[in-house]
Amino acid sequence: MATTTRRRTVELPEHPDFLWTARVTPKKVYDVIIIGGGGHGLSTAYYLAKNHGITNIAVLEKGWLAGGNMARNTTVIRSNYLWDESAGIYEHSLKLWENLEEEVGYEMFFSQRGVMSLAHSVSDLRAKARNYHANKINDIDSEWLTPEQVKEIAPIVNINPDVRYPVLGATYQPRGGIAKHDWVAWGYAKAAADMGVDIIQGCEVTGFDIRDGKVHGVKTNLGPIAAQKVGMVAAGHSSVLANLAGFDIPIQSRPLQALVSELLEQVHNTVIMSGMVHVYVSQAHKGELVMGAGTDAFNSYAQRGGFHVIEHQLAAAIELFPIFERAHLLRTWGGIVDISPDASPIIGHTPVDNLFINTGWGTGGFKATPASGWTMAHTIATGEPHELNAPFSLDRFVTGHLIDEHGAAGVAH
Amino acid sequence: MLHIPCPYCGPRDETEFHYGAGANIFYPEPSSATDEEWSKFVFIRENPKGWHAERWVHSAGCRRWFNVWRNTITHEFGPTYKPFTEQPKRPA
């Protein structure tokens, strides 16, 4: 392994050699099958092995490892959510991030460069102030910034009051930041594989073996595989899987686009989000400006969206960061995100015994990768949710105990 | 950008429209619906990989709602139909 510094580096180390055994043929029987070899599926397998001693696990990935949303997100990490339930699980996640590289023994370029969320109107200011105070009550680091303080931390932000959406203030979480998504996946995959987990790529689940309301295994393009317990961790494809298992979930799959600029000198040393003008920006280790915005409006599985959405976010970005005006767009892409009605995840039981679900992370799942796996592993291993994910049950849409993070998260997530 | 076939105005750019999610969602009987039925009405929408019957409103045009089949893999549009009229068959 190369550098271990947490400072940003311009040159990344060489890509590593194979980190896990490329098993092509799955075994006939496993204790646990995890459907989905993205960040959350891999972290679930890792914590099942590490925290619960269950190592006879297969992670089934229909494409290639971490090639879905794990390869398509903008890697923002923060925990400053509004509601206690969200603060609980996301703060647990951030604490896990803070020791993750040492724990799994693998560099992930976790960089706590801070996350700033801008306010542009009186109502926006009030919502942000409410969020700031809620964070304080939950012992989550949070600072309130005036426009001048915003400028001190991020000199390239335009705080001129004479624009359509002036910067009136901001919340700031210094412990927030970014990590290198593919290295996070590789770290979890390597650590899980070292403990005996089988990672099987090119293996698509096409059905379930369900008898008397209980799951006994899955059908795949590589044949049937039996398991005592099955966890669905399939993000944008969760509805497809749930329907194969015979139930409905309150999820809509939508494209979420992101983009990067060409490589530039380091000019932007924090993460800035603006829910109101619909853009968030960080600068990657190599120098690309990484930007995201809101989802496209319609349901889709096509991993692409409309260019007018990109145009909208770039217009916002240029008003906030005038020096971006002459930057060239290098690449855009889309991922299919799993949007739940209250913008909060679903982690827990399904109507089928021994079949568990982890979905609904929508536009903000990357930051939750550690805690999502931690709580999902607990739920699968013990058969009961961890106290951190108990509020995020599927049945909250019947009981009405929603965890409404639309207001707190804005569009940027 | 999608090119959406408004049944009243013809094909127009997506930016003239707003999306209204799944079509053919009917209000439950308020006096007798169970919590599960309310939950289904409020929160559960089809999310198929393939053809999807959905609503759009031509907000920057004729301002009328309509239903249409659209493929969520290819973004291809199928037949449109007006609200409360018979749904055309799911395209093959």
C-alpha cells in the first residue's frame, strides 16, 4: 500500500493487484447471501464477519464489484441531519469512518475537510438554524457561519449580496468531508474476503426460493443457491427484487447525475452544498471539481438523465463560484437511486421471514456505507434490528412514524 | 432531455412538463380503509423496470394532465391516454 497520509495528494498510488479471490462458481449453500456487491452490501458482509463471526457468506453482484451507485456518487460524508433517528445512524457512520482505514487496513483517502451548507433566503436561514440547533442537541459538531466566515473558509465563494440567491449564512460540519469511493469498496471487499466471504461477480438474482413465508435461497443465472438468511442491498433495483419476492416497497428509482471538470489546481478545500440553488461541489484529490445536484424527475433504470439538469446545476455553480466559469466539463454520468417517501432509508425485516432489506438511501447513501452495513449485519445476525436502525423499519409507512429528512437534507444530500 | 408526446399539443421538450408519477391510483373508501390500505394508497407506487404507466402535466403548454406508457429502461414513449379513460394495453 502506498501513501497513508490524510492530506490531499495530487498523485494517487498505482491501482492495486487483485485484493480478493475471484471465485467464479458459488457454493451450493451459504449461511447468509447478500444481494448487491456495492458499498453497503460489502460493508454488510464485512460486519457480519467481523462483529458477528458469520463468515460463510456470499455477496452476489450482477455486474462488477461496486460498479453501481458506489462508482457514481460524489462521496460526501457528513452526519448533520435534523432528526434524532438520522443523527444517530449517520453520526455512528461518521465515527466508524474516522477509524475505518486503520480498522480494515486499507487506504480510503478519507479527508475531513468540512462540509458547508449555504442558506440563501430568510426561510432557508431559519431551516438551517433549526438544523444547527438540532445538531448541537445531538452532540454533532456544527458551526454557524456568517457570509464573511464562509468566505474565510472557502475564498472562492461569491458572497456578493447583489445576486439572485445571495449567501446569507451557512452551517458547517468540520468533521464532514469526502473519501475515495472505489478504495472504500476495495477495502471492505479485501477485508471481508480475508475473513472468508465469497464475492461473486456476474451473478444476477432472478428469483427466490420462498416456502411457507420463509426464504430458503435464491435463483441466479449461475443456478440456485441456498441460504439460511438473505439480505437485499440493491439500491435502485430494490423494487425489482422485492417484487420477485412477492411484496411491494415504497421506493421509486430515479436517475441522479453528477459530473467532473477537467483536472485543475487545488482551489476548493472543503465541500459546499446549496439545496436552494441545487448544487454541491468538492474538489477531488486529483483535482477534478466534483458536482452533483437533484434527481431527474421521472422513474428510470437507464443510468442517465437529461442535460438540462446538468445545465441547471452548472448555472448555480457559476453564480456561487465565478472562477468555475472557464472550467471545462470532462464527464457526466447518472446512477439509479432508491428514493423513499420520507428521504430516509429502510433497513430491517420484510414480509418474508429471514429475508431482510436495506434500501431507500436515495441520493445520500455513500456517507452511510459503514453504519448501513453495521446495522444491517446486526439485523441479519440477530434477527432483530439494532437500536440505530429500528426506527427505519419498512412498517413505518403503515404506522406513520416517518423520519422526514426532506427539509433537512434539501435536494443536495 | 425527453421528447414527450402531449396528446393535446404533440411532442414537446421535457422542460415544458412536470412529472406526476404512477397513473391509475384510486382513492380508497375513507370510511372502511385499513391502515395498510391507506399506506398503499399514499406510499406504494409501481416501480417497474420496463413499461410504466405514468402521469405528466404540460405545465408550460396546454396545462392539461394526461397518462402515458413510458419504458424506464429505454425512455421510449408508448401510447398516451386521458385520465379516467380506459388504459391501453402495456406495450410489448
